[in-house]
Amino acid sequence: MSVIKTEKIVKIYNSKHLPVKALKGVDIEIEKGEFTAIVGPSGSGKTTLLNIIGGLDKPTEGKVFIDNEEITQLTDSKLIDFRLKNIGFVFQSYNLIPVLTAKENVSFIMLLQKKSQKEMDQRAEELLNEVGLSDKFNVRPNKLSGGQQQRVAVARALASRPKFILADEPTANLDTESAFNLLDIMARLNKEENITLIFSTHDQRVIERARRVITLVDGEVSSDEHFDR
Amino acid sequence: MKTLIKISWRNVWRNKARSIVIILATGFGLWGGIFATALMSGMIQQQFDSSIRNQVSHIQIHNPEFVKEKQAEYSIHNAKQITDFIENNEKVFSYAERTLVSGMLATASMTSGVELYGIYKSQEEITTSFKDNLIEGDYFESISRNPVIIGKSLADKMNISIGNRIILTFQDLNGDITSAAFRVCGIYQTSNSMNDGRNVFVKNTDLAALIGSDDIVNEIAILLHNIDNVNAFSEELNSRFSGNEVRTWYHISPDLSFMNEFSGMALMILLIIILFALAFGLLNTMLMTIFERTRELGVLMSVGMSKLRVFTMILLETSFLVVIGSVFGTIIGALTVALTSRRGIDLSGFGAEAMSEFGFDSVIYPTLDNMFYLNLAILVLITAILSAVYPARKALKLNPADAVRKE
């Protein structure tokens, strides 16, 4: 069963002078447990597609289904709630809440989900242990390295037990060691816990680990390859 | 909510210097507002108290004809029954009966028009602060025959000292002009130099003998225990003793009433202006904060933080800034008021005479009631909310997809 399904997604940005067609009828289907990399040159529509799948933006035409529920028809406030319950986000620039500690950052999503304090503490510690930050529970982001911050961001994305994780160029700001470290963690989570991962990237290190690579060129899917890794 | 409060509180201290500047601006702004308000309130309250205690009292009773023509012959109807009733009424603190005639004061070289008050010294002593206002001499004690007490400005103008002899001339009840020699036993001074230059006080018995009747009462001034009872008590007097004119302090001196009401409003407007200016400072700070944290707000909205929560967070941050600043300002304001209200502030260097002309004391005792602080708290909260609304709306309009990528 597909977790994500898009039907003829078109996205046109109405700039002042010239409308820009960022996506030109994208059809993709992603199954549970996939590790998918969406790749392509700058301006190919990777981020736009990720935003639309993640409910952060709405397509001009077409439909997006998450677990068979069409999210393109949802109102803004319902979309916020939908994102909270179903999608984990990892951003390029980590984007942790600077005034919260690593553990509080991870707990934050669960807090929005109104989980009990005990459950939040337990899961946040479990996830930080899993990403190798058991000694950084009470450290604020400015005292963590880029790689550590991104690992906290992964733990945060997992905290709500989402249906899938969207990661927008998560390794772009990391050095090689940190990037491999992060990819190892994510690949392990994907294999061991069957977590669905969708990356937008043009980092070769990510592409080499992904089991499916969808290439976008000029807003269209130009290739869709599966690898047995 | 606990975490929202925690995040907002920590956000306030992310840029310490900026937060401290806005807190200090709020604090000192409020301090200025509180102190200016207390100073003005003190000034007005003192003038009000002084007018009530020196001149007006809470209620005055006259013969209606006397109010029109000010002739001593128009005595209050049933004055004895009225004073009996007043004497036994629990609402009444004290009263004073007076005989009033207009006349002329003459020394060897000068004359001046005066209002002559025939008073009972024991009644006047508790009803008005007249005795306390004596700055020289005594209260009808050292001179047994025809003692008179005059105001300082009159004494200065006419060059009169204690012990001097003056001639008072006026009409008696038969319409004949009568004169008598009086000796100055005391000189008083109030904060109203105009009254001091006009009002002259003699013993009622001395005046009664000169005008030819000892049962003339032109004025009964009543002081109540509680000023809030003036309406009810004046109505009671009116219904019991018809034929007289019973007037409350605000009828006798509408300027006092106007000043009392207007000053409260004016001071509140002053405070609103100060808070309005502060609101713009806050608005600016919060807008800067929103612009600086666009990406972070985008993340919060992306991961599922509702608009209401984002709004609440910004409202809380603004409120923290305002509340800390206000508490600081209120504490130093209240301390300043407490300190100066005991010692008073001597403004005589800024023109004691000019202030006295307008009935103000030159030493001001700033004062504020608890209601002011309650109103202030409400205004501060309104300021916080108003200055948070626009930045919060800006934040809510952010597109999370764009915001998370903002450099």
C-alpha cells in the first residue's frame, strides 16, 4: 500500500512578470518503508514537490494522497494538525528551537500532540540514545555541532511516530564524517524500524544510500530507479 | 501552556540588551507617569481638602435671599431647630454657625473692603482648619474686647501687625452705618491668598452686639464624617427644613467639582499617552524579533504548531517585556510616591505666590489611590495585547515553506 501518492501535480508560481511552472504533472507513488531520494539540478522542482507532499504548500492542479487521504483539500488549520500527526520534517539548516535543550526539542512535537510528560521524557531519551546523543539531553543547540544538531532534528522528526519523514537536503551543511554518521542512523532506522524516508538532495553520499532515486528535471520526473541496498 | 511560557520566557532573554532596553524604557516611562500623576493628584487633593476645610465644608445652609443679596438681615429660617437636628445626627462630624456682613476695614492711613465673619470659636475650631492656619498671634485669647483675626495678605497690604487697632465699618440690621474698633489678635494664612485678603473673623457675640441682634445666623457650614453622604443628607435637610437653601460643596464651588472630575480624566489621558508611546517601542521590538526569527517560526508552523499557539507565544513574549518593565516602573514609582508623600515636595522655588493665587500649596504631598494601580494594570495589559497583535499577525501570515528557507 502506498503511503504517498501524487496525481498530476502541477505548481505554477505567479511571479510579477512571468508565471513559473515549477512542477508539470508529477505522478509518484511511495510505499511504506522506502528510502527515496528525489534528486535533480537546482530549479528542477525538488523542494516544491517536497513542500507539496509535506502539506506546506498546495499544488495549482493535481492531488496528493497520504494513506489514501487527500490532503490537497484540507484547510490550513487542518493541514497543520495533519502535519503534526503524520509527517516528520528534517531541514537543511537543522532549525532546532534555540531556547530549548536537545531533549526539550525532541519532546516539543509530542507536547503539541498532548502526550503525557512521562511518555515524552521516555521517548525523547530513547530517540536521543538512538541517534547517539545520550550525553546531550540538556544541551542547547548552540552548544552542539552541526552534525549533532541534525541528529537531534532527526530524533525530533521521529518523535511523533510519523507516517514518513521528509528531509530537505539534510546533509548539505554537514562535513563528510557527520553526513555519513547521519546517513548511517537514518538507514538503520529505515531498515530496522521500517520508517519511510524521502530525501530531496543532490548529495552523492545520500544518493548512494537510497534504495530508490527519483530524478526531476524541469518539473518532470525524468527517471525513477530502484536499487537493492 | 507551561512549555509555551517557558519558550516565550527564554525567547525574551535571547537578546538581553534589547530586552533590557525596552524593559527600562517601559519602567522609567511608567515611573514618570506614576510620579507625575501622584504629584498632580496630590496637588488637586490638597487644594480640594483645603477648600473644603477652609471655606466650603460639605454642606452650607443659607436663607435664599442671602445667597442673592448677601445682607445680614436674611437669617436662616428655624436656625435653632436645624442646629438641634444637626447636633444629634450621626452623619455629622461638626458644624459652624456664622453671621456674615460686608464692610470696610480701615487703619490710620488705608481702607479695604472685607467680608466680616462672626464666628463661634469652638465650632469653627473643629469644623474648619481656621485655627491651624494661624501664623501669628492667637485664637481670640490675648485680647478680650473686640478681637479680630485677619489674613496675611490683608495684613501685608494694609501694613497691620498683631496688637494693631483697626476700624470695621458696616450696616446694622436697621440699615444704619455702624463702626467699631477691633484689635488684631491673630494673622492667618491659607493656600488661597485671595480669600486671605478679604475674609476677616470676629467673635459672633461681638458682631451680634454691633448689628443689633443676637439671633442672626446667615450661614451654617456642615462637615460630615463621610463626603459620600452629602447628597442624602442635603436632601434630608431640604425636606425637613423648607424655606432655606441647602447646597452641597459641588453646588457652592462647581470649579472644585469640575477640577476633581477633570483631573482624574486628564491624568488617565496622560498615562494612556505614555503607554501609547511605549506600545510603539514594543511594537518595533517585536517586529524586529519576528523578522529575525522568521525561519524558526516557519519551523514551528511546519512541524505542527497551531496558529493560536504561535499567536499566544508572541503575546506572552510581549507581555513578559511589558509586565517586567511595568512591575519595575510601578515599584520605583510607588517607592518615590511613598517617600515624597511623607516629606512632601517643596515647590516654593517655582513661585509660591503664584501657586497660592490659584489656591495651591507650595509643598505638595504626592498621593495615589489603589484604584489607580488597578487601572494601570489593566492599561498595561491592554498595551501588551495591542502591541503584540500586529507582529503576531505578521508571524501568522508567514508561509512556513518559505519561512524555513529564509537565510
